[in-house]
Amino acid sequence: QVRPVESGGGLVQPGGSLRLSCTHSGRIGAMGWYRQVTGYQRQWVASTTSGGATNYDESVKGRFAISRGNADNTVFLQMNDLKPEDTAVYYCKMGVVRLGRPVDWLWGQGTQVTVSS
């Protein structure tokens, strides 16, 4: 029951792209991405079900794409046309599945995304 590991954050200019990834050693069902700016509550960004259905917050719709890896233990967030207001720490949330049932929700430790010229 260790934390998922995130990567892919960094500094990018407005209009640029980043691809975040998050992986866990166990099998994952539902997965999601959230972001948090200092002084604000953590905000849901995107999610995907165990069946691959996706949903997005309006602020990123059309620019971000969430996807899951073939092994069902990895989630990606492709971020295009990044804007300064996308700057935040991005966290993945993963639903661990055991014996066909969700048994735990795990948060990654976060990866910083900074969009600035």
C-alpha cells in the first residue's frame, strides 16, 4: 500500500505541452488527476473509470486528455495548450483493486507544473 509515483511535471511556456504519468505496483480501477494551488482546495481535473470512460473539468476540456496504461496500473495526463492558470501541483488518485473490488484510494505525492513565460 505504497503511494503511487508521479512524474512529468516541470516548467513550460504558455501554449506548451506536458505529459504526466502516475504508476502503482498494484492493479488500479478508477483513476483521476487533481490539482492544487497554494491557498486553494484541491480541484478535480479529470478521471477515468475502470472501463476507460473519461470525464473532465470544464477548465481543461479540449486541452487535457486522461488515459490509462494497458496494464491497468498507470494513468497519464496529456496536457496541451497549457495556460498560466494551469500552474499547480498535480496529484493522481488511484483506486486499488483486489479480487475484483476497490479496496483502497491512494494519492500520489504530487508533481509541480508551472506554466510561465
